[in-house]
Amino acid sequence: MLEKYLKKENIILGLPPKNKWQILEILTRIYCKNVPDKVKDEIFLSVLSREIKLSTGLSGSVAIPHGRCKLVNEIGLLFCKFDTPIDWESIDNQKTNFVFLVISPEEATDEYLKLLSDISKMISRKVLKKALLSAKTKEQVYKLIINAKIRKTKRKKII
């Protein structure tokens, strides 16, 4: 499913360490490289306001910042891997190696939530994270992500 959203040009490797606020701005600008400044600002504000409410840093060195914006026509995804882990105020207090930035139109709620869920299930696999840490090129990262299996979660039946 992720191949529908992730493009090779939206894979960023080796971004110099900064704080998460600067990184959010940098990644949003990279994602929005071909859109008017007004749209860039609106997308950045949607991601920023979400991050201010609650950190998107998950356990296991992953963050999934995300935002929804009325000026966006389709869901998009950007992946960033850091050479030096950064503080993302994650729930496990560990530093972050990977960021998946998700941008969505406001009306794409179901698809947006499914993508967030699929990313978090996929990246929970330790083998994949280890492979991503070792990957040196955008091509390697792209193949690992699009070929990754989404971990199935069992739902308990409520009687």
C-alpha cells in the first residue's frame, strides 16, 4: 500500500541533526518544493499544530508527524532517516532515527487513518528497522518500505 504514496524523491537520507521543529519545517518544505508559498505555509501549520498537541514520536525510534490541509488534493508521504538520532519527545524517551511525514486532504479521513496505522504496524518490525538503518541509498530504502509486510494485529472478540 505504501508504494501508492511514497516517491523516491521523497526519501531523505542523512539530514543533519537539528531539533524536531526545524526538521518539521525542512521536511515540509522539501515535500512542498513545487507548490506556492501560501500552500507550503498552510501545510506546515497543519503539521506543526498537530505536533504541538501531542508528540508524534512513537516507541522504537520512529516518529510519524502528520497533518491534514484543505489545500491538499491527495495524500502524500515523505520518509527521512537520520545518521544521528534526534530527540523527538517520543513516548519511550528514546531518540528518533526515522520520520514518516504524512500530508492529507481534510476529507480523506479513512485513507489517512489507514495509512498512519499501516506505517506504525510496518515499522514496528525490528528486522525492518535494522535493515533501514543499514540502507545506504534511496533505492534500498524505497524497496525495503514498499516490500515490507504490514503486521497483522489480532482483534479480540467482544461477546
